[in-house]
Amino acid sequence: VTWRKNNVALRSDAFYVVKSEGKQHSLVIKEMRRHNAGSYCVTAVNAAGSASCSAAVYIQSEPIHLRHGKPAVSVEVSSPVQSDEEN
């Protein structure tokens, strides 16, 4: 299995992780940035032949970090939420 971006072979590096675990193969983009936009293609080859799949990746804008500090707290939607002001 080979992965390509804009017709250039990809390997695991600072930007990508190429994984092969048994019959599962994946490409992980570590941090999505403008330079990650492009045409991605995966090709698998075996004795029966080959198969490819392509996808175009577009980046509308990079993430904006508005403030630094403690990470946001997540709450399950079904969980009751109680405020200190109610007591």
C-alpha cells in the first residue's frame, strides 16, 4: 500500500503517520494546516491486481487559538449540570 499527495510518495514524518496493521492501512495527518491541502491517493497492489482511491483535501482556514490557559471542560449532553449560583 502506498500513499501519495500531489503525486509525491508519503512516509511517516513530522506531518504524517502512515500505519499498516494487518489488513488495515491508514494515513494520519498530525495537524491540519494549509500546506496539507491537495490531492491524496492510496494504492494497494497484490497478486490479483491493484486498486486506488483518491480524495481532494481543501483547507478553508487554519485554526485560530484565541486564548491560552486551562483546557475547556467537556460535559456529556445527558449529564445534569449544576451551577454554584443555584445553591
